[in-house]
Amino acid sequence: MLSSIKGGSAGTAKSHVEVPTVGPASPRIPHIVSLCSVKDSVSRNNHPLSLHAVSDMVKSQCESQGTVHVICCVEEKFPCGPLGNAIGRAFPLFNRKTGSGKDEEDGDNDDSGASGEEKGGRVVHVTFLDGDGKIVKDSRQIEAAKAAAEGVRLACRLVDTHPEELTTTAFAQECHDLFKDTPTVSIEEIVGDELRDRGYGGIYNVGKAAVHPPRLVILTYEPENNDADTTTTSDSIALVGKGIVYDTGGLAIKSKTGMCGMKSDMGGAAGVLGGFLAAVRLQTPRKIRLLLCLAENAIGPSAVRNDDIIKQYSGKTVEINNSDAEGRLVLGDAVAHATKHYDDVGLVVDMATLTGAQLVATGKIHAGILANTIDLERRAVDGGLASGDLCFPLVYAPELLKKEFASKVADMKNSVKDRGNAQSSCAGHFIESHIDPKYKGEWLHVDMAGPAWKADRGTGYGVGLVMALVGAPGFTERGQ
């Protein structure tokens, strides 16, 4: 079996049943042993270990219940953190099946019934071995792998949860529950009519027709012993996540098939929240703010209409010509808030399942990114290659593309005139146009509509990329 397995072009996995000869004579519980091998070589735009393939192989080879032991062997001293991220997404938490046994429709070995944590039916052990076959004992790497796995499983669970359960109110409560015993994290919320009264016209108008009110949830992580020796003004980062808990398209309603799966439209918020959680767990020595734009793009008598003109927090007016282009509206308010109110922020990162055109531009594995500096663009690509949350640059040319939003009666429209003209770049530039003009720092837009969702499950995309960008301790550091 060992000699027959090769990395190949896409990674391979083989398994067989082994009956233990040690222990009670009867019954003897068989063990299923699987050997997985990653690709022999990869292109420059892939992680050296093809971590997306690692996730798929682990998921396909592991039983749905019982104890699982994953032993990860790497020939070189690759950091364990990204591997923990990849392995964690192979074990999703959310399920509302009432029976047992594997799902015959999708044919995978996903968890049936409640999760192992709820039933006590699954325990996952992970061991990392270095190139010499020795167990990795570097505590920084092990803790980073644990934090990454926790963050990615949180993100996956949130994306998988149906909208009747994961309302804007419930999402906000998740944040409070996660950090209720964490003194380094504070939380504030702007909710419902208060958003309207304080000028957050993007978030308010998108979510005002829903039963549960829209809200801007702001979490601030202030590291312990924060002083000039560990954190500088430019080190402070603001993470912004699109949290549309369900997207009907609004009055520009989606089709019956196009609407299915739109519970995943909060994948950006889930990704940055999972990354933020991991960074906090690892006591990252830099101040981090997290802004979650939570709303349901619902239909009702008070829903925003095409032809309405709204005023965003930036002070700019927007003529709505597509209520289904709502993500950029909520993100516009949040980046305006971050760049207007936080003088210590040197980098703003917004993450969103923003455009279907992103899949055409960069595919289902790589997110599309826009960065306002070439240095940031390179750092983001490098962060994706290091973490396994791959990304690739979109065209950055605001002066060439802003004409797509031209309006006769407002500062701009919210949807492009020509959908064949770098549509994903245009959507990102719409968000960028709401950045406060006094802000001179960096801005990164991550459109992860493709990589956020695979085979009707959330992938937890974004957690690893955030950890790499904020410099979470031990995450991308090689062993000694």
C-alpha cells in the first residue's frame, strides 16, 4: 500500500481495514487506515502542500463518528498552523439531521446527526511529524494550529447555519458568547433605527425590511501590555465583514434556484470573525478591530426599491439600480466608519461574498483581491500562499472604472452599467469610494464568493488569510 501511493497531479488516498491482534479476543473492532499523499509539485499560485486537497482527502477518508487520528507528515519544516486550518475544515460542526448513517445523496462521510461534541460520538486527534519523523513539539505552532482549526470550524458552522436560526440578532449574540470571558475584547453595537439616525444609510436600508434589525457590530481587541515596543500606530488593523444572513435579492428578487444557498452570503463576516477569534486566542501583539455588517436583504413593504436614493455614512448619495447589489452598500458604511473614526488604523481589510463575477475572474479556489498599493497586493498574495487561503489580484484602476456607476441624480449608482467591464473590480472600487478622504493608509478588498462555498458547505475561507495578514504568532512560522 505504501509503495502504491503517489502524490500525482491532484493528491491521492488509499485505505484498507486492519483488525487489531492485541486486546480482547472478541469482539475486535476493525481500524480503517488511510494513507494520503499530496501532489508532487505545484504551480506558483498554489500552496506548496495543496492545502485545499488536504482538506478534501481528510474529509473523504474519515468516518462520520468515533475516534479519528490524523497524522500529518511533511518532508520539510512547513508550519503547522495552515495544516491545522486545512484539517479543521474537514470536520464541520453544523448538522440538523435526525437519523444516523451517511448521506446517500452527496456520498461523503460527513457527520450525521449532531456533531461529535454534542453526542460524544467523535474525537479528532491530530499529530504533526517533521521531516525526520519526529513529533513536532513547538508550542507556538501547535497553539496556532489549534486556534486556526477553532476559527475555521466556527466560520464553517456559521455559514452552514440556516437563516431562520442565524438571524442578525443570533449572529451578534455569537460574538458576545465567544468573548464574554475575554477582557481584551470589547463589543459595541449600532442597531436598527439607530443606524438610520446616525447616518448609516447603507446597512439600514438593506436590512430595514427584515424581522430582525440590521446592525453594525464592532469588536475591539486591545492586546495586553500594549505599548510602543510591541505595537505602533500603523500596526492597528480594521477587519470588515459582509454579514448578509440571507439574500433574497430584495425587490430585485433572485430566482427560485438562484436564491438557494444564499445563507452563505455572510461568509465574509464568518471568515473575518474566525480569523479575529484565532488572533485573540494567540494573543496577537497588535490592536485589531472587527466590524461586522449584519443584515437580511428581505422583501416587504419597507424594502428599499430600485430608483430609491440613499445616503451612506460617507455622506455620498447612491441611486439604487439593483437591490441585489447590497453587499457593497453595507461595506461602504463600515469602511467609512473605520477610516473616519480610528486614527490608529493603518490597514483596512474588507471581506465579502460580493460578486458572481469573481468566480469568472479568479475561480473557485482563489479569492479576487483589490489593493490600493502594490506592496499590500504582494503581501496579500504571499499571505494566501502561506495560509492556504489563496488569492489573486483583480484589475486595480478606479479612474478607468468609476464611470460604470455614473448617475444623473446621485453621486453614484450601486450597480454597473456594463457587466462585461471588470465587474468584480468595479464592485470593490465602489466600496473604496466611501473611504474617508483623510485616510492615507492601506486598503484591501477580498471577494471570496467562490472559495467560501463548496459542495453545499461553508469552507471557512478567510480565517487563514486574516491570521497571516495580522501576523498571528506561530501561524506561518516554520519549526526550529
